[in-house]
Amino acid sequence: MKMLSKNFISKFLALSLLLLGLTACQSSSADPLYSPEDLAGNWRRIDSNKPSLDAMEVEVEGTDAFIRATNGNSPYFLLGQRKWRRIKPTDGPNFSYEDKGSNNEFYDGTMTLDKSGPTDYLYLNVKVAGNGNGNRQSWERF
């Protein structure tokens, strides 16, 4: 049986360790980056495809968010009312949740937390049929 050279064995071990290290350092895109605690605090709706409801403010507590201020343009949302519920991390910077619509029903949705700049942003997509008013929302932490 032929013996492998020490040089070959050294290179093989070095390459194996390098590959093992790279694999260990990669985070799976299926792993959540954040928890609901990362959302805790106050958020202001700054943009949406239903601008009459922009400027609404919510406070995230645990896995729910409650309305703390409205711009007065909608009789559908009242102070203290639950706006988001069942917030759960899914993958990467994403969460699933339920959003209360102006018809008082809750709709499934997704939110993405962006912490890349000096201000945190949340981008929400509510799963409603068609291009429903308010199904695209941007929120800013304040």
C-alpha cells in the first residue's frame, strides 16, 4: 500500500479545516435574526398605500401592538385597540403577524425589520386579496 506524502496530508487537513470553518460561520437563512423583543417600543406609520391612515402610532408589547395615536382620519381605529397580534419571528429579519383591518378583521401578514441605519424601520405586507388599501406599510421607530 502506497503511503501518502506529508505535504498532501497537510494540505488536505488545512483545506478540510477551512471548509469546516466556513460552513460553521454561515448562518442559515431559515434562522431568525430577531425576536419580538427587538420590536418592543413605539412605531409611527410613515408611508402606505392608504395614506389617510399614515401617522398612526403603535406600541409593541410582547407579541402584540396597541394603538397609541391616530391622525383622526379614521373612526375604525381607537386608542388602546390592538392593531397587530401574534408576532412571531420566521426567517432572517422577517416576522409573521396578524394586522387589524379597518373592517375590524385580522389578516395574516409579514413584517421585515431593517436595523441597518441609525433609525429602525418595519416594512409590512398584509395578505389581502388584490392590492387592498393599506396592505403595504412602512413604519419608523421613534
